[in-house]
Amino acid sequence: MQKDQEFLEYVIKALVDAPEQVKVNRTVDEMGVLLTLEVGAVDMGKIIGRQGNTAKAVRTLLRVVGMKNNSRVNLKINEPIGGLKSPERMTAVPLSTPNSKTIDEAMADLKLG
């Protein structure tokens, strides 16, 4: 196992509730190193963080580790089964609700139009 992969596993396992579900796959090509991360569905929010800040911070740290080892390191986070994008979690959002107003009605209420 390479230093970048070991580092990523260490950091992620420290953040999650289910460290046994953390999996890191490492591939190398002409673009550099690609670390693919998989975590349990319950831990996905912790890894992404608010507005993606945790994921951005981990990517920044991986870039530093890569620079130290003269390589370019990228991180891909796989969506877990049962994650937010899975079909069973997706629900239709109605475009309007019974009490919603048209744009013209809202503009009239604001006395803008």
C-alpha cells in the first residue's frame, strides 16, 4: 500500500462511524494517482461535509502528500448504495403546492408590478 492510500484510509476511518466499511482503491495512469473512496451510506455526509468542505480539505491534503512524493493525487468519492442519488431515496417534488401563488399574484402582493 502506498503512502497516499494509507494516509487517506487513516483520515477517513477517523471521521466515520463505520470504519470497517471504508475501502480505498488506488490506480495509476498518465494523469497521476486516482484514489477511489467508498464508505457506508450513513457516513457519506461526514465525508462530504457542509457544502463539500470536508471533501475539499481531504483533497487538498492529498495534493500535499502527492507533491511530497512527486505525484499528482486525485480523489473520487463513490456514491454508496442507498445514498441520496439511489432510486429508492428519490421522491418527486411538486412544482406547485395548493397554496402557492402565480408570479403575477406574488408581484401584485409586493406592489412591484
